[in-house]
Amino acid sequence: MNEEEKSSLERVRERLYAQTTRKDAHGVPMRSKLGWAPAQEHFAPEPTRLQKKERIHGSAVFLFVSFAFFLIATSLAAYFLISGGRSVSTEQVAISFEAPISISSGDTVPLLIEIQNRNPVAMLDGTLSVSFPEGTYDENGQPMTVKSIEVGTLTPGQKKPFTVRAKLFGTENERKSISYMLQYGVENSNATFQKRDVFEYIISSSPISLQVETLNETVAGQEIELLVRVRGNSKSEVGDVAVQAFYPFGFTLVSASQESGRNGVFPLGRIAQGEEREIRIRGFLVGNDGDERVFRFEAGTQAENRDAIAINYIEARAEVLITKPFFDVRLALNQQEGETLFVTPGERVSGTIQFSNTLTTALLNGQIEVEVRGNALEVESVESRNGFFRSKDNTLVFSRDTIPALRELQPGAQGSTNFSFSVKNAEALNGVRDPEITIIVSARGDRPGEGIERTISSSIVRTVAVSSSISIFVESTRARSPFQSTGPVPPVVDAETEYAVLVSVRNSVNPIAGATVTAELPSYVEYTGSANPQSAFSYNAQNRTVTWNIGNMEANTTQTGAFEVSFTPSISHRGTAPLLADTFTFFATDRNTQREVRAENGGLLVDIRTVNDAGYTVNKGQVQ
């Protein structure tokens, strides 16, 4: 086939399969080294050795592109991680808070605050809020709870310092904290960023010191004294200082060197550095053998209501152990051995004392003293058959001269004696606030041994609290009726007659609360609905009871009320004066003693006599 006659397809095929022999520098064919050399100009390889031109597949391209993207993304992430890029984070805002971590209570401390913006963008409208614990004051002495500071704008890298001065108070060794929060925004964002942190400190010392001294142990019922010392430690004067006493169960306060307010608060006023104040407290502690009682005291700034400590600077405690008495004494008042006996004005009170020797040896020259005192005591009424009344201090004395058994009381021996006294009547107690009587029984004796040891061995304290007494006066009337009562007088069979029932309640020594008077009406008597005061009276038709809600009454006051009833007698009532209302019963709560006050008045007859009723004549209440 001629060259011209060859098709273009064959020419391409020849070029594709043509083997070009390359020669080295010496002119030797390079393929001959592999063991073969072209024998002729044109060579057609076997089909099995046919080699196609290599192509780049799509998967390889995808893999290459993915790897390149990974390298670029990793590089960018590393760059932004190291440099921060343009991102905004609260971690890039530094707030330093510098202040002493140990502060004396009452010291004025400068708090140094510095804010730095490390973000790549500006902080806008920044506000720093500093929250202080209770007991913090500003330089002007005003309470300070939250201090707001306008930070404004902070450009990248900019710092701003602030100083806040605060007077910090607290209890000695108390841990406290100041919390602060920064709020800000950034450009082109509605988000508000916040950063919070807390600064903690400890109150190293109090502006005042507090010390309590007393016995480590005492006999039940024996008088005990506590000495409370307050000393100024602050460089500056501490104002409005007070001490609040928290007494344990079983303690009865007898006296104190200065008057205390409500809740055991003793005001001391201003105390300068080095100045010392003392409070002496005397009282009786009762309990069982082995009981431990804890007295607790707080000293600080007095509250505005004067009834508590507003800021507590320091606390002190005193523990007292109660031991068994050698000379055991028991007291019963009106046959009751409770700590408090509740009585009414004018009541007679009887006391019984039982005593015994709990030692294994005899007690010699025993003596028992009973002190009776109080604003409700009728002093001249104190008496005893075998005791001497020492009027200068209102004390009954029982000794071996009046009770021979007290000369030598053998181990386990027992004895008893009696006394009595009267409570002042309501008239005498008029104007007396919190009327009560205190009875203090003390016993002592000599124990034989090497010489004679005299010891006070037992004491008891009891209180007689006077509850308010109530007097109820009731009467029926026509002539003095506050209502337009009608009907025949005297009443006539089968004819309706209306009567006004007047009720008067007299309170005595203490204020009372929740006072009510109730009266039950017989089946033949009806409540007309008229009353004075109208809103205070109510009627229950089911139990036929009229109730007068009085409410609160002050001491030594009287309340009056009235209601109207109608009576239609039957023939069985002829010649009699039937009941208009059954028993009148009074209920209330004594606000001093917190006990129920109860009083009664018998039934009210139609024929009740009253000297104030001008229209009354004999037999005017009998049914005709």
C-alpha cells in the first residue's frame, strides 16, 4: 500500500505503536540492554503488551483539592487562634481588683479596680456593678449595697482605673465577699456581654472586743452573776454600740447593772479606743443535774428599732454546768410546781416548801429564806405559822428557832413548811403594768468536817403572773332602751313585748385581745336584729346564739353594747318572770400572759331589777 493510499487512521496507528530506539552516548541502542532490539523499522507489539496513555481520574483530583482546602483551613484556624482575629470574647477583658484580703472591721478600705480591653474591637457603653455584703458603708456613713460605675468606651488595648472607698464591718474571723459584674456591647451587635468575678476577704479583728465571765458550774436554783466587758479597739470612735443577751432555757433575770430594752438589748452608745464598759447580770438558773446551759452575747451596732443588733461585730459565749444541790428544796404554789402560776387580782396564794438532806452526812443549822416581792404583792398579807417575816426586804425566814428539825438534818431526812400571801385587787392594780410577784427560795446549811464549811446549797425561783379579770353586767330594760321597743309592760299572754338587753364588760389589769360575749336565747324569745353597735353583733339561728365581737380592750377599760329581743309569753308563763337570755359567757386572750380569759354571768330574767330603770315597778316583769 502506498504512503498516499494509507488512511489517516492507519497513519495515527503507526505513530502510536512505532518504537523509537534511543541510543546512548556511544551510539548503542538503549533498549538492547533489556535484551531486545528492533529487527525492522516497523514493529507491532503483541496485544498483551499494548500500553495505553495514562489519564488523571476525577477521584484523584477531588482528593488533591480536599487536601489543599484542609491545609488552607488549618492555616487560617491557627492564625485566628494565635492572633484572635476580629472575634469578641469576655475572656479578652481583664479586670483586676486590688484590696487587702485581711481587713479590720470598721476600717475604710480603698478598692482599686482596673479594666483592660484586649479585644480587637472597642467596648461600648460599659457599666461595672460592685455588690457589697451587709455591713458596708460609704464615706458618708450611708449603707452601701451596690455601687454602679460608668466605664463608657474602651478601645482595643485601652485600660481604665477606678477607685471605690468603703467602710467594711463584720464579725471577727468572718469570711465575706464582694462580687462585681461588667456589662458592655460592641459595634454592629445587639448582644450584651457580661463578665463576673468575686473578691473574698476576711475580717481580721473587730472594732470592739467582748468578754463574758461567770462560774463554770452552779447549783440549780442558785443565783448566778455574769460580767460582760466591752472594750473599744478601733482607731476611731465606734458609735451606737449595743450588746444583746440571749439567755438559755431555765434562766430568770433578776437584775442588771443597766436597763435593757426589748429582746435583751443593752445600749452602750459611743465607745472610744481603749474605753471599757461593763454590764453585770444577775439571775437564777434552773435545770437537772448535769444539764449544760449556754449564755450567748452579741455586740455591734444597734438597729434603728432599738430591739436588735443591726451589724454584729463579735460574739461571746459562756457555758455553765448545773450540779445537784446538797440541800434539796421544792416549792409548790396553790399545789402547783410549775415555774409560773397564773392568778387573778385579789386572789390568795398558798405556798408549800418541802426540804431534804441529799448528803451522806448531817446538815447542821439549816436555814430557809423565802423572798416575796413584786408590784402585785399585798405586802401586809404575807404570813406563816412557823416563819419570821423580815419586812425590810419582804423575806420569810425559817431557821432552827422556828423549825427544830433544821437544827440537825440527818441524811435523807425531810421536812416541810407553809406560807401564804395575797395579790392586790383590781382597783389597787389600776395603772400597774405587767403585774407579777416573784418568789425566791434559798436554803443553806453547815456541813461538819475539818472545821465548818458553810455553803449555799439550793435556790428556787417562781413567778406569780396576774391575768386580767373580767366583770360582766347585764340587764333588761324598756325605759332606757336605745331602740324603739314596743309591747305591753308587764307582758301579757299571747302579746309580743320587746326588751333591750344591755351588756357591760369591765377589763382589769392587762390588755386583752379577741374579746367576745355570747348568750343563748330560749325558744320563746326572738332576736329582732336591732343592736348597738350594729356591726359588732351577730345571730346564729341554728343554735339561737347572740354574739358580741368586742375585739381588743386596753387595761382598766369598759365596753358597753345592747341588742333587742321580743318575747311572746304563753299561758304557761302567766305569773312568772321567764328568762330572756341564758348564761352570758366572755372569752378573750390576755396579751401579757397569753392565757385565755373567761367569765360568766347567769341568766337574764324579764323581771330583773335595775335602779337606773325609771319605768320599773314591782311585778312589772311578771306575765299577766
